[in-house]
Amino acid sequence: MPHIVHKKLRLTYRLYATGRRKTIALKIHRDGQVDVRAPQHISLTMVRRFVDKRADWILEKQRYFQELLLRVRDIRSCVRMFYQI
């Protein structure tokens, strides 16, 4: 899988290149997976630069989803405890 190294962190992403796309887009999944969608004619160097330029934003979103998952787990455990009493 393609990756970049940003601030000593390895950022791995899945690259989808299609002939119909005209712009590069990022998608961060709830599990932290990063998808990059790009036109076929864009070079891998340009894709890497794009991801590197937005690496801080990507890491921020990954942290957000990780914290959200922890909060959801806490809420679920509280609800279970409430209904077990």
C-alpha cells in the first residue's frame, strides 16, 4: 500500500485512480483508513505531495474518529450497566 512519512509517522492510504475523476479527493473512514481518489493522469509524486500537504488534517481526523469510538464504547457500557441493575 502506498504511504508517506510525516513527522516520523507512517501514513498509509489506498489509492483509487480512475479516468473519470478530474480532482484529487481524500476520504477518512471511521476506522482510520485513508482513501485517495485521483485521476489516472496524475503522477504518484503529485498524489504523495497532496497527501503530505494534508497530513496534519488527516491525522487530526483519525484522532477524532478514535476518540469518538472510545466515547461510543463508554456510552454503551454505561447503558448496559444501567439496564442490568
